[in-house]
Amino acid sequence: MDIKDIRKKIDGVDAEIVRLFQERMKLSGEIAAYKKDNELPIKDEARETAKLEEIAKMADEDMATYCRMLYNNIMEMSRDYQRRVIQRGVNMLGVLEEAYEKTPAMPPDNESIACHGEQEPYCRQACVKFFGNDDHIQYFDDLEDIFAAVESGQCKYAVITIGRHIDVSNRVYEMLAENNCYIVRSTVTAGGMRFVCISRELEIYRGADRTCLMLRVPDVPGALYGVLDKFYALGLNVSKMKSWTAPDDEEDLMFCFDVETPFDSDSFRNMISQVSHAEQEYVYLGSYMEMTNE
Ligand SMILES: O=C(O)C(=O)C[C@]1(C(=O)O)C=C[C@@H](O)C=C1
């Protein structure tokens, strides 16, 4: 068969795939609305695992791995779309201000905290700084287990490092977004490791003076400039800037950075308005205070 004929067949199959993919995404959007109304988390690990198993069984033997990879990506996009559906029309500033009003002066000192076993001594130091004690730590082997513990409610908070290993911190930011978790406090321990306290509930403590934002942009010249320019125009300082290639597409860049401005200020409100009306989809990862030794 001529290559042209084969391509024609591929075009036909692609048209079907696009139609069905969009149909699936719309259904996923309906699930997002249900999850929002019933206060359910976007990610359902058990459903995804079962779905991948089912897909692998359904596929021909030599295609099973490809089908699994495809569905891994499809479900990641599906979650991304659900996040957008949920955020659409939400008055972001109103949500943040309500969270600020509801957050107590100090974090509770008797909640379970998920930590990484490998980082034990530093984690303890960070917990003492955040909660005044290190009595309620539960140790886990990896980040996935830590986020699962927070997601399921087994632990209300997690204290994890975000510094040092560049790959680790990128993954932490991606996982915060995937699991709808927020940074609520931050500190640097002895040894120069930066630890953050994260929560699934949006909490904004008094004194919060920096806000962590993440966004995805196409990897084209000037992409970074176009993002930062808007913050500089508002007189806002941007720090702890990180960028890396999107995990699922080499042509996209992920940016994560802190904007330094007190929560209770006009410049904060201007920034949120800027972010809410931007063309790009920003992911809000929390407003917090950097806790020092004093
Ligand atoms: O079944 C759900 O709960 C969905 O939200 C749909 C879906 C999917 O795309 O298949 C998306 C996210 C969940 O983690 C699991 C599955």
C-alpha cells in the first residue's frame, strides 16, 4: 500500500480519536462538577489504578504497555481539565480571603504530620518550628505515600523538603498541584534545607507575606519575560524562581515562583486580580510566612 493511503487511514482514525477524546473530556468535566458539589478530591488513585489494569487487559499483548502509557496521560489531562472546570468562575480573591479569616492564629499542635523517613532529624526541627513539638510525626518512604496520607486525611499536614535536589522540588510542586494541596508555612533548617508545611485544606496564617504560583507556558523565546514583566509592572518582587520542562511535553515549560507581598495588602489584591484575568492558567500553591529562628 502507498504511504499516502496509509496516512489517509491514519487521518481517519485520528478524527475518531479526537472526537472520542473530547467526548471523554466533557464527561470528565461533568465529574468535576459532581466532585466540587460533594467536596471530593479530583484525583481518585484507586479508580485510576483499576482503569489502567482494565485497559492493559483489554489491549493486545504487544500494545498493553503503550495503552497504559496513553491512559496515564489521558487521566492526567482529565485531572488538569477538571481543575480548570472547578476554578472557572470562582472568585479567587473571595476564596482566599475567606480562608484567611477562618485560619486560626497558630496551627494546631496535635494533628498527625506526614514526613519523609530519610529526612528524620531535619524534619523534626522543621516540625518543632511549625507546630511547637515533634510528637505526632508519621514517617513514610516516599513522596507518593506522603501525599496519599494527606489526601486520605490520615495526616492533616505534611512537612517535606523543597530545597537541595532540583528534581525533588520540581516534583513537589507538580504534586502539590495534582493533589490540590497548599504550602502553609516554610522554614530553613540547620544544613540549609528548606522545608514546607503543606495542607489539603486552604489555610493562610497571619503574617503570610509570600505567595507561591505555578504556571505552564510554551517553551518559546521570551516566555519567562512575558510572565515576570506583569509582576514587575505591579512593583512586586518575584523570588525562588524555578523552571523546568513539563513532564508530559518537552515543548512546554513549567514556572514556579514566590511573589513577595503581605497577604493583607493592596498589592496582593492587585496581584490576584492580575493572575485571575491572565490568559495563562496559574495554579495557586499557597500564601505563607517564612519562619526564621527568632
Ligand atoms: O472517575 C473519576 O473519578 C474521574 O474523575 C475520571 C478520571 C478519568 O479521567 O478517568 C479522572 C480523575 C480521577 O483520578 C480518576 C478518573
